[in-house]
Amino acid sequence: MPGEFKPTIGLEIHCELKTKSKMFCRCANNPQQDIPNKDICPICTGHPGTLPTINEEAVKSVIKAGYALNCHIPKYSKFDRKNYFYPDLPKGYQISQHDQPLCENGWLIIDEQKIRITRIHLEEDAAKNIHKGGSTLIDYNRAGVPLMELVTEPDIKSGAQARKFAQELQLIFRYLGISDANMEKGQMRVEVNISVSKNEILGTKVEIKNIGSISAVEHAIEYEIERQSEILLQGEKISQETRGWDDARSATVSQRSKEGSSDYRYFPEPDLPILNLDKLNYAKMVSELPELPQQKRIRFAREYGLNTSDIEVLVEDRQMGEYFEKVASEAAEWAEKKGQGDYLKLVKLIANYIITDYRAILWEKISQDNALSITPENFAELVVKIYKNEISSKIAKIVLLEMHRTGADPSQIIESQGLGQISDFSTISVIAQKVIEANPQPVADYKAGQKNALQFLIGKVMKESGNKASPDTAKQALQKLLDK
């Protein structure tokens, strides 16, 4: 049923910036402060006669985001007063930007489609409302925190694409170091503008607020497409309104009629000067931009030949990605003697052990700080031993866990615990003969042509040897005895 209608979707994304102080005063930028109303002053609480001062670092953070998102940076920008009256807005207005934002006309590629970015502007955050019983308390620690707002064109086609866009923005902001962009902590907030229609004429726009997670962005959009489509099929009209996402009910709920920009009575902020952005050192800001997520994806595929899913894990977890590169660099010295083919196989093995085994250990929070306690040199040494079949994969897991717990190098652990691999053919043949005698049915199955029975017998040899036997040597020994 919803397939009869075409959705038109745009996003408004707010993001708290990681500056030391607030947007227009010297108060600490610490919206997560546990003590209510601690980081406040007469400026951010709107006392009469106070004057704001622009936080230059916040301006530079937004311009960095603009460069990363292919935006045009104009020569001049200014701040405006956005007038509305809520208890969480102490001045009775918000200092924002209306017609001359810091960044314009950018774009980001999602699913091979260009999602246009209309603007990125800077404003101050409102205070935090805390509802208790029948009362509402207000914590002004968040009032005045630098807040970046990004607005897209209505280019997004689905809830899944909106989720991917929000995820990529979150990654970019984290790579730039301008925000942690944690939605669960309110550091990043996504609002959706959505309409559905049967033709090119746009339908009535509905705004969705109170979306608390990246996954909820997708769910809210898909629900709203379904809701609006059903209303239109019944011959009724969509109301222009603001709706909220109810996570518990997995549904949007009506909040209020939607106001237009004219309702805010914007006018230029009289207490702040026009910004001459040409005076900022653009070249320095551009030179300070890090490698961005999409650039890293392309490079990881080119340099390391990793598959898409492994690359995505290493790009999303920046610390893990940097650790992988350090381990790969250490392994390169050994691989130089072997050739490029061996190096690519080795780095894939490194990625596999970091992404699966090592992350599993970290998730178990075995160490107190749960840091990456294994040095890249030691991790590379371990993987080289695995690659050279000096230890089995099961022994490798034991050694890896001990390396994380103690920080010792793998050779020391293997020697002290007697975990070295048995590769001697005659020794393994004795174990293989014992396994053959104890498992007549799998032996008969193998001789009857069921080759998978061999894997069962190899597993038995490994178990009998305490996982120290070389799997390849175990296979050779079994085949020689069974094929007599």
C-alpha cells in the first residue's frame, strides 16, 4: 500500500560542539554536568544588560564540518535572534543564524546518491527540561552550549537511507573531533521532515521530533510513510504538524501544529558583529582536516584488500582501525621477505583476529580499563605464528587472552605454558593411530567415500593433542594410515 506513494524526506540535525566554553560566555561547556545549574552565569541565563561574545572555536568547528561536507563558505556571516517563548530559553529568544549561515550548498554521497546539504549554521542550545511527577524542573547547564544545525534538501528516499546519512555524519563529526555526536546523551539530535504524494507535487510536510537513536530515525520514517499513505488512501488530508516519536509504542504522536519561519520574527542580533570569514585561516583549517571515513574506506580496500564488512568495522571504530594499521605495519617487516601476496594474506588474518577474537575479549571487560593492552608488535608476532602454522587457532585464542591479561609477548606465553605446536610427523602419527582405533565408524565412513569423516578424525587428533598438533600434519598422518 505505501508503495503507491512517493516519500519526500529531509533532515535537520543538531549537534553539540566539543568546545571548552559555551557559545557566548566563558561558562564551561559541560551539558552532562551532574549538579544542576552549576555551569551558568548571567549571560547564558539571560540577565538584562549582559552582552554575548562569539566563541571563535565553535565557528571554526562548523567551518571544518562545512569543508568535510563539500560546502561553500561565504565571505560574510551573521547571527540573528529567533524569538519564541519557552521556559528552557532564558532570554525569551535564541541567538541563531537565519539568512547568512556559515556554510551552504554542500553534499554527501549515500548509496551512490548525492544528498544535498542546504546549510550548516551555528546557534546556542536551550536548557534541559526535567519532568518529575506533575512538575517540570529546568537545568540551565545546557543553555548556551554551541549547537551546530545541518539542514538537508528533501533528497532522501527511505528510512534506511536517512539512517545511513545520520550514521555517516556522526562518523565525520567524530573524525573531525568537533563532537562525540552521541544521540543517547543528546549530543546529536535528528529531526525529520517528511511528506508523501503520488506525483511530483509535494505533499503536506510533517515534522518528527524526539528521535533518540540512529535506528529510531529509520523506524520513525517508515512508520510515518505508512501512516500518511493510509490517510491519503482514505481520501483524507494530512495535517501540517509536529509529531514526536514514541519509542515504546513504535509510533509517531501528534504534538502541535507546525509553525513557519515567520512565526519566529527573525532579525539581526544587535549585540554581535557581522563575521568576516576571510579573516580566518582557511588554509590551516583545511590542512588540519583528518582522513575522513570515505577516504579511509577507499584506502583500506586499495592497500589491504579487505572485504567491505571488515573495512566498515575498522572505519566505524576509529581506535580499532588505527590499531589495525599499526599491527599491519609491524607485520610488513616480516612480509617483505615473503612478498606482496603473503602480506595481503597476513593483513586479512590480522583484521580477522582483531575484529573477531580481540574485540570479543575487549567486550568481556577482562581488564579494569579495557584498553588495547597488547602492543602492535606482540599482536603482529602472534599472527605471524598463526600464519606460519606454528600454533593452532585454538591455541592462538588462549595466547591472545593471556597477552591481553598480562601484556606478555606470545613467545614467552607459549614457552612458559608449553603451548608450542607439535609438528613432528611420527609423534602425531602415534596420536592418529590411537584415534583411528577408537573411532571405527568414522573410519569406515571415510573408507566408504564420506570425505567429511576425515575432518571429524582431525578434530579428534587435535583434541587428543591438547590442540597442539599441526592440523596439516594431522591430516597427512591420518590419510597415510587410512589409505593403507
